[in-house]
Amino acid sequence: MNDSGALLPWLVIRQDDNGNRYRVGRYATRAEAQKVVDSLGDRGHKQLYWVERIGQTATMN
């Protein structure tokens, strides 16, 4: 059995203006995922992006 969640446990999540959340990508390390978030922010994207580990859900206030 191949559980790709174990190989790529870090997610980049995007939330749009309506509160809808989408997975942007899966990454092997938190640092790799954070680079993607930083890159999207540097390009002026106005949506909210963050890093989550599979199995953990961020609570947005």
C-alpha cells in the first residue's frame, strides 16, 4: 500500500474572499511549502495562504 500522505505531508492551502479553501500543493517538508507561500505573497496575490500538515487543520479566526 502506498500512502503518499506520508511522503508529502505538508500542504499549502489558499482561502479566497468567500471563505472557500483549496489545496494548492503537497510538499515533503514544511520549509518547501513555506517557500511556496512566501513566493505567492511576494507576487501580490491577495488571497490568504498558509501551510498545514496532513491530519492537522488550522483554525482561522
